[in-house]
Amino acid sequence: MAIRSLLQCRTWSKSDWLLASIGIVLIVYSFSLSFNSTSDSIPSVDRSDLVKLKLSSKAKERGAFCLDGSLPGYHFHKGSGSGSNSWLLYLEGGGGCRTIESCSARAMTRLGSSNFFEHEVPFFGVLSSDPSQNPDFFNWNRVMIRYCDGACFSGHPEAEFKNETRLFFRGQLIWEAIMDELLSMGMSHAKRAMLTGCSAGGLSTLIHCDYFRDHLPKDATVKCVSDGGYILNVLDVLGNPTMGSFFHDVVTLQSVDKSLDQNCVAKMEPSKCMFPQESLKNIRTPVFLVNTAYDYWQIQNGLVPDSPDLDERWKICRLNIQECDAAQMKVLHGFRSSLIDAIGEFHVNKEGGMFINSCNSHCQIRESWHSATSTRIENKTIAESVGDWYFNRKPVKLIDCPYPCNASC
């Protein structure tokens, strides 16, 4: 308003112009102070928990590239003390791309190019080095592997012949190159190891769980924890197979079928083997599932995807579960029932574990891992539950009551 009123004057003297210039500078400076104070309201990060990016030294020789042809990378925090021979690998998430157009757009972001990776990232939650925030894994060798292929670290180069662009579909090679690098850095002598990840990283964890196990010492304790990766293959509210179509397109575009369990692929349409309901049947390594029964990513992208055919009430409900009416909540409760039914066979798996809460959230092992405000079931945080399971302190098969019963959400 101040700038506009100054510019409305038709005839100004030199002194008027000087005053106007000073006014504009003050307004801009005032805005910058306001912006900085807003940024300062974000909790500060301990510099010791900022971990530098390392581009893979083995990627180029292996032909392992991000979508745009840049080198993939990871962040590594060395373990200490009792955790010196223990390794935790965290696979970053970030959806996927199903078409040449969407992959090309993705190649110009941090989810498709290491040129846009942050040079330092904070390690918190399951990656934290603070024993009060990460009691069982704080001193392990901890690695965050960046996601830049758009197909759950599972694309194959031969799929590149399907396009005339310079896109690289090399997710499987990225996974193998970084694994080789970490093995050469000491992981080949691991006594304990855990593969985990969130969202697409959680799905990737299930895809690569047995590969991870098979490349580590036979006497090592090796387990996998999938966070927010149990994607359901259900119809959306308009009766469309939205998530099934998405998986089909990703698998077809990047030849992901070659990374999936081949026994499953031989029996059914390959993209169905990407869904955890099928893939879990064939995983030999112990798996722990962290999922919410009202996962907002799945609700907004699979169950109630944005569409011109949605009525206004659904458009509001899909973005905020608290705005859903009784009929819509019945549908969401049905979605929860589909999850409970889908994990029924896994529930009886003696080596498996689960923490299925009723929060309207997504990706919890970093954001809601272990603190005074963390989500709980039976007064156990996710960190306590995963720790009890990993170290065989007690079996963990926790399933929450329906929304909105959990006050810790």
C-alpha cells in the first residue's frame, strides 16, 4: 500500500524521489526482518547433527545416475563405541514418476538430480545421534541414501530405449553402487544392520530387503523396517484403480519388474508384485511395518485423488480428516479395514512386527520416532516398539483403535 501510494504521484521533485527510495528500502528491510523472524521460529538444529552430502565414488563406473545423469549420493554419520559394527541405512522417499513428461520435470528437482541436493541435512528421529531421541540406534553407522530415480531405486537401463530424451532409468544400479561403496567402508563386517525408509523409501525397503540381507555376513542380525510404505491396491472413491494404474505405469516405464520378486512376477501382472500385500509373502528377512491406518498421502493420492469429478465435500475432506462428515468417515474407516485385512497374513508371521496407528499422518520414523510428543500405542513410542522387536526383547504386533481414539496423534 505504501509503495502504491507513492507511485500514484504524478510530479515529484528530487527530494520526493529520495524520500520514496528511502521508504521502499525501509519497507523491503522490514519485510526481510519479518521473514527472518518467521524462519527463526523453526527449532534450531544442532550443528553436530548436520551431515554432509557425499556423491557416490562407485556410481560412474557402474553407470549409476540420477534421472538427469548426475551422480547419486548419500549422507554418512560414522558409528562409535558399541555401535561401531552396526549399520542403519535409510532410503529417502518422494513418490515416483510414471511418464516421460513427469520424469523430465522431476529431473529438474532434488528428486531427480543431485545438482539440487542439500549439501548438509539434519539427522533426527531414527537417524539421530542423541540417545534421548534414539535410544537403540544413536551410535550406529547411519546412512541416508538420497532418492533421485523416481522408481524406488529399481529402474533398469534397458527401459531408456523407450524414450528419446536423456533420462536415465538406473535406480537399481544406484542401489547396487551405493551398497558396494558402504560394504567397502566397513559394512561388510557388520554385526547388526537395519534397512529402513519412508514412503517410496519404505516401499523400496521391502523391494530390496532380501538383497540387503544377502550381501551382509551370515551371522549378522539383519532386519528391515518399512515406514509408510504399505500402499494399498484399492479402488478410489470414484471406482477407479488409481494406485494400481500408477504402479503399472512406473513398472512399465522403468522396467521395475526385474527388481521385483521373480516368483511373484511369474504368477501375476508384475506391477501387482510391487504392492506389499504380495511382496511381503516372499520376503525372507524379518520385517517391521510402521504405518498409519489413515495415511494422508494414500488418502490424497490413492483413495481420494484430486479430480474434477469430486464433489466439494470430498475436496475438503481429503485435505483435512477433521472436516469429513459421517458418510466420508465411514469410507475412511473402510480404508482402515482394508489395511487390517491386507496385513492379516503378515500378522501371524512370528518374525514380523508392526506399529499400525490411527493418526492422519505419513512418514513417522523421523518425525514421530521418540520424544515426549511422539505417537504411542499402549504407551509405547515407535522407537521403543522397533527396538523391542529388533533386539528380540518382546514381540510387537500393535494395531491402534479407529480414528480419532488416539490422543497422542
